[in-house]
Amino acid sequence: MDRPIQQKKWTRRKLAVYGAVAVAGLALITLTLASSRRTRLSIDPNRLSISTVKLAQFQEYIPITGTVQPNNTVYLDLEEGGNVEKIYVESGKPIAKGTLILSLANTTAQKENIDAETRLIDNLNQLRNSKISLTTSNLMLKDELLDLDYKILDLEKTFARYEQLIKGPNPALALSREQYENTRDQLAYMRNKRTLLQERIRKETELQEQQSAQIDSSIQRVNRNLELLSKIVESLEVRAPIDGQLSTLNAEVGQGFQRGQRVGQIDQLDSFKVQADIDQYYISTVARDQTGSFEFNGRTYELKVTKVYPEVTKDTFRVDLAFAAGIPEGIKRGQTLQIDLRLSESKRTYIVDKGGFYRYTNGKWAYLVSTDGGSAHRTNIVLGRQNPQSVEVLEGLKAGDSIITSSYDSFKDVDVLTFSQPLSRR
């Protein structure tokens, strides 16, 4: 007897189809929910600044403020303290090298100087007398040698005559044997004495040379000390070490100063440089031979970095810059200059205007304006080098894209900005 076969309601095929439909529906629901969770803010587009990414020449530079300074400045620091006795030159006046600026009175230092000078002069006289005594002693020995040589010469002549007589046919009639031998012995004695005297003179000469060298060295030291004493006295008179302008003189008649205190400075005004303090953030990018420019009297002038000071003080470091093509006419000491210091060469790259958004996001994201101009979406970006006007675009944006460059402070980091009216892309 045949039994009817009962078909299954859920086949594998049906299960697969229904499963795919369920997954798609779940994904659609998830996207819908995610979209609904995106934060939005409606704003007036007329309050915004919009910039479009473009391909253009770009150069990294920073604005700095420099001060014109003399290329050579000499500070007037006192070598000896005292009270100001008289001022001869007023501050701000041109001055020639060697000109007396002011004089100091210091009775204590002057008295000590006189006493020390007296002692040194006495010492110098003793040294000179010692040298004279050595020379006199040596001359006396040489004089003694000269007398001895004369006596030896006389005895040699006498002994030669006696020797001829003693060897003659009748020696006993002309000369006694005793007289001959006495003359011979006396000549030998004189010769030996001369040898000893020569040795004494040699040793005395060596000793004299050594002592004389020591005395000469001592005399030189005494003379140097006398010169130093003289300079101490001269230091009570402050004179200009160079030609220039007495820019500052901080002294009044009767005012007391200690040794080493600064009373003024002299500037050479025929040559200038520019000094500028730069934020320490740029200390690794600023280097010698980098150039900058500034505007003065309607013209543009070039500067070159000549020195970078490595010390950081109050979050800044200092640089010296030289005028590249002569000093501008009319520029004055202490004048401030607004300088654009170039940090890189100019090159063609993608750039966008730099606005308040950069400070808020640090260049990590921006609001990208949609193609229909009705909204702007938060978009991750990567920016590179910058200058006060623009910033280099590395990733996240392409040519023709527009972003909001005004400040984001009031947007509260929402995901989407919707515009109350369509925005024409700029």
C-alpha cells in the first residue's frame, strides 16, 4: 500500500536565501542607526571661511622681529673701583680711540700703588747692583790674568838668556847654578798659577752667566710689575678703546663704583647686524646661511643668518643676521624690523589656506565641504609644512576640495555641519 511522501517546509536552499536577506536587513538597520547617531549642527554658511586645495608654489617661512644692533660693541667695565672725579664726554657723543671719558679717585689704591712701586724700585736697584758686582769680579780676575801673563812673558825671556849662558863655554863665570834654577822654578810656578787662574775664570764666568740670567729674569719681572702698577693708576682714567659712539654712560660725579662694574658702552656705527629671538620650536630648523627679507622705506632687503646661539632662554633662542647687500640708508640702532625668515626652498605642491581651524585641530582633521555645498563632514587629513598664509597638504584632500578654514571653537566637534542655505563652492 502506497504512503504519500511528506515534503519538508525548510530546505537548505530556502534557509540560505532567508539568511542572506536577514543579514542584509540587519546591515541596513545598522547603517541607518549609525547614520542617525552622527552628530549634526546647523549653521549659517555666511559666517564661515572656505579655502580650496590647489597646486601652487609653496615656501616655508616664519615671521620674526629683529632689532638693529651695532656689529661691534665694546663695554666699559672698570678695572679698578673708585669715585667718579670728573666726566669729560657726554652719553650719545661720537668718540675717538684713546679719548678720556671719565676719571676716578681712589686714594687707597693710589697709596698702595706708591708703596708697592717704591719696594719694586729698591728691589730693581739691588738686582742691578748685583749684576754690576758680578761683572766687576769677573773683570778683576781677567785683569789678574793679564798681569800674570806679563810676568810669565818676562820670566820666559830671562830664563831663555840664562839657559844660553849656562850652556856656554864658561857657565860658572856668567851665571850661578842657583840663579838659573830659581828662575826655572819661578817660571814653572807662574805657569801653573796661570792654569789655575784660567780655570777659576772659566767657572766664575759660567756662574756669572747663570746668575746674570737669573738677575735679568728678576729685573724683567720687576719691570712687568711696575708696568702693572702703572696700568692700575692709568685704569683710574677710563678711555675709549675704539672709535665709535658713546651710546651709554651710567655715571655721575661723586658716584662710587666697584672693580668690574660696567659704566657704559661704545658702539661702532659704521656696521650693523640684526638680532632676533625665535621660538624654541624652530631651533632644529633654523641654521646658518638661511635667508630672510624685510620691507624698509618701500623697498625689500635681504638678510642672511650668520650665527645661531644654542642657549634657550625664556622659551626662545637668539640668531644674528647680516645685511646681504649693504645696510639700508637711514636705518638706526635699536630699530625693529619685521622679517620673513625662509626655512625651505620654494617648490610646487598642494596647499590650502591656513586659518583658525589649524590651531584647533593641529592639522589632523578638517570639515570637508560636500559637492552639493549643503554640508561639511569631518574628515581626517595630514598636513605638512606651513607659513603664516598657507599649509602643505599631504594626505586626505585632493585638488579642488574645499574645507572650512575658520575657527572650530563653536562647533563642539560635531560630525556634520549642515548649512541653512546651499553654499557656493569657492
